[in-house]
Amino acid sequence: MTKRKSSRTPAQAMRAASLTGYFSHFAHTTSLWTGHPAAFLAAVAVVLAWVLTGPFFNYSDTWQLVINTGTTIVTFLMVFLIQNTQNRDTLAIQLKLSELVLAMKGAENKFAAIEDLTDEELEELHDDCRQRAEMTLTHIESRGKKTPNGRKSRNGAQRKAGGTPS
């Protein structure tokens, strides 16, 4: 994972960071507001007002165009806000998971930056993890069939009830 050198001047970098910061703050604040029940009720009120004005405007093409245009514009803008919020949340989750992987003794650190792998590398790693999980399950199942003294139990209920296996 190599970082590209930026051809921006320090002033350009500061403006870009400032714009990103402002947009991130705006997107976060907007997502909090639009996710609130009051925003949903406001949207329902707009739709009801539009429906109720239908007879007044004889359900004209212009009357239909108003709601179509309004909803299209809102949807178009919300896509960018939702994507920004989702990207931010995903990155935060990835960072938290990476910290847990790095903090665990014996964990494979390659998993800490797994999101940077190609699709093919992810598929290979997935297959490897699946094989390890199947091997672990097989091992656990084989261990569960033996009693503490190494003999296989004929009746698991005997051990649970306090009886001795024969």
C-alpha cells in the first residue's frame, strides 16, 4: 500500500481538507436530521399537501411535475449524503476491527488491512478461512465425542445427569 505523492500546493491541500471537513460535518448533521421521525412526518405532510391540491389544479401535468421534480432532486442529493455517511461509518468500523486484530495476541495482522486487498485476494483468504473453520469444527466435533478419560461416550445424557459412562 503506497501513497501517491500529491501535486497540490499546501494552500490547495488545506482548502480541499477544509471542503472535505465542511461536507463531512454537513452530511453527518443532515443524516441525523433526515433520520429523525420529524423529517419523515414533514415528508408525509408535503405529499399529503400535494395530493390535496390535486383537485384544485385539475391533476394537471404541472401538478404532477412538481412532485416528480421535487422527489427526484431530493433523492439525487440524498444519495451523496448517504454514501458519505456510509463510507465514514464503514471506515470507523474497519478501524475498530483493525485495532482489535492488532491488539489480539496470536492474531494474524494481515487481517488488520484486509479492506485494501483485491477481490481475488479476498476470495483466496475467504477460502483459506473457510478451510480453517471446517478443520476446527471437525476437531471440536471429534473432541466432543470422547469422555475426559479418553473413551468415547455411548450416552451423553449419563454424563450430564452425574452418572458414569461405561
